[in-house]
Amino acid sequence: MGTEESSIESGVSETLTITDNRTGKSYEVPITDETIRAIDLRQIKVNPDDFGMMTYDPAYTNTASCRSAITYIDGDKGILQHRGYPIEALCEHSSYLEVAYLLVFGELPTTPQLERWVWDVTHHTFVHEDIKAMLEGFRYDAHPMGMLVSAVGAMSTFYPDAKMIEDPEERYMAAIRMIAKMPTLAAFSYRHSLGLPYIYPDNDLSYAGNFLNMLRKMTEVKFEPDPRLERALDVLFILHADHEQNCSTSAVRSVGSSQVDPYSAVAAGVAALYGPLHGGANEQVLRMLRRIETVDNIPDFLNGVKAREEKLMGFGHRVYKNYDPRARIIKKHVDEVLDAVGLDNPLVEIATELEKRALDDEFFTSRKLYPNVDFYSGLIYEALGIPAAMFTVIFAIPRTSGWISQWLEMTDDSEQKIARPRQIYTGDRDLDYVPIEDRNGPEKIAGPPARRPVKSRRGA
């Protein structure tokens, strides 16, 4: 029996009745997919000339901005699925490029489809020599993420036909180029920061293996990646491929809504990822573990967290109110990576004991503070000898497939328009202009003007 039939038989319609106590008038608003449209509230007015009711939702914590069939998350149950497939199954059975195909096209590929997809990606890994020259122009101490933002944005000038976003071939080639070239740009920015010569892609290697080649190759004729490192990195790429409407994905959609070329839209996503609140969490985890120093210091540290004197980095998530499924998966690969590089890392011992003690403590479990993917990913990156400044750059490599998939979906969505959020104006109005010679104020200002407090609408 369908939902509509059930509602009719039970006498309950799929609507929300809102009564405006200012006027006593009631409004019936349709409910679809457990949501109401914000625009339906505009009919609620005191006077006919009013603009109408709006919703106020800073950071869009309870506002859906799109319909999407790419990634499903149930934070309470710790579920993450791409196109309906559990992340656990994808990490166990698929490669990153197969998952990227799934995100872009909406279904798992057949053998011929995957072979063509992998071939296309593999043979577009080289970047134009002028992009390489542009990267060489950055200072020696330039942050790799700043270089990556610039390089991705610059790609729009190398592929001007990408602005034809309705052309299926151009859309496909943009997806191929960005997924293929992002590891090359990331590796070039890494080598630049170390003053090392750039290493060109090796098309005989896998996607993850080639990235390791461009990172680590020195004087050897042929770089052979350790299969354990190759697989761990590939799994990390799968885990970071897409994560619904996060800050960077929303940035891609918002900028892309202007119908700009996809390279510029994805550059906005890279810029958003640059922020420490989004892409830099695993770096903060390593700093925390180093500050703890030894396992013996963990009890005092946790007591400091309870007293709000310390921050427990890598625990909890804005979406997941249960164990982050990605953390459970990547934890299995930490020991393999450490064995492969021959590194006995004391931070792993501290991390393992910290997790055990926190999960045995009602203070943390009652607040649903469980480890997230950042808790262990930083340990793997450090074991690979990758500096903390590169962590977010590596994050951007797999997230590119998610960004381009979200961009493709948005451009095909007939409901999407150019992004234009509303605001609640809190400033002055209708002031009389005062000539400069008649204005009162201090003769000298030792710095920027003081910030004016934001007025509450209720107090206005």
C-alpha cells in the first residue's frame, strides 16, 4: 500500500498546518520526503505588502538545498552508501577508479566499461608543461593547497571548451581530466615544497601506485610501489570519494550554479577544503597525539577533556552519531602500512589506547563521541613520510570524483537555480548623509574600525 493511500485511509494528509498567532490565520503546507519547501512559507504575511516568512538557518544545518542520488548517510546508525552500495562492500571488493565510475555514472561498470574508464583516466594523467611552469613559479615555501587551488582553477584556461557544460563529450572529458590530473598536480606541489624535481606519471602503474611513484621516486629507473601501501591508499581514496553535502561539495554546487566551467567550480571545492575546519582535522589529531607523548599521560589528558581544558581531536562527527564506518575500515590498514614501511610509530600505540579508554568511558559514549576517519588517516599519511601540509592535498585527490559527480547531477537538475541565499538585515536604515567635514569621531585610528555588534531581529 502506498504512502498516499495509507494517509487517505488513516485520515492524515501529507501536510503541515501552521497557525500564525499574530493574525490567527492557518496555512497548509505540503510535506514531501519529510520536508517542506521554504518558499511555501512566503505566503505567511501580516500585511499584503510584507515580503513573507523566511527561515533562518546559519550554516544550513537543517536545510536541504538539493535532491541527490549519489551518497546516503544515516549518522545515527553509522551508515554510508554510494549509489546504494555500502562503503564496506566497496572498500572490500572495488578499486577507487571503479567507485569513481559508480559516482559519476550511477552504476557499477561492466568489465569493458571499467577497462575503457581506467584507460581514459590513465592516459590523461599528464598535465600541460605550462601548468608545470606555473607551479615552478611559486615560492619555495608556498603551501601545497594554495598551489593546488591555483592549478585547478588555471585548468579552465587550458580547456576553454569546458564552458560548454551542456555538451556530453566536454562533460565527460572534464570528469576524466580532473580525476586523472589531480594526483599529478598534488604530487608536483609536494615535490615543489621539498625542492625536488617533478616526477612524471607512470601509466604502467595503478591510480594509487602512480601517485606513490610521483611522490617518492628518486634515482631508481622504475618505481615499484609496495602492494600494502598501494592498497591502503586506494582504500583511503574510496573512503574520501564523497560525503554528501559537506562544505566543499556545497561550494562546488553553489559556484557551479552560475553555470561556470567545472574546473572553476571544483577549484572552489579545493579552496573550501583548505580550511582547517574541513580538511585539516587529521593534522590536528597528530598534534594531539604528540602532545600526549606517552600512554601514561592519557588519563590526565582525558580528564582535561572532561574539564574542557583539552580538545579530543578525531572523535565525534557533525553527521555521525555512532561509530564512523570509515574509521572502522581504515583502522584495519594502519598496521599493514606500518609493517610495510618498517616503522614502529609510538603514536599508533597512543592512538589505540586513547580510543580504548575513551570508548570505555561513559562520559564520551553518552555524548556519542566515537573515532572518525581522521583519527587514523593521519597516522597512515605520516607513516608514508608525507608532511602534514600535504594531508589536505591528498584528501582533494579522491574527493574530486565526488565533486564532479555532484556538479554533473546539479547541472541536470531542473529545480536548481543560481544560488542566492536570503539574509536578515540588521543594520541601520534611512540615515541622513553627513558631509565629511561635519562628521564626529576620533582624529586618529590606530587600526581597523571596531566591529559593530550584530543586532538581534527581536530587539530591532
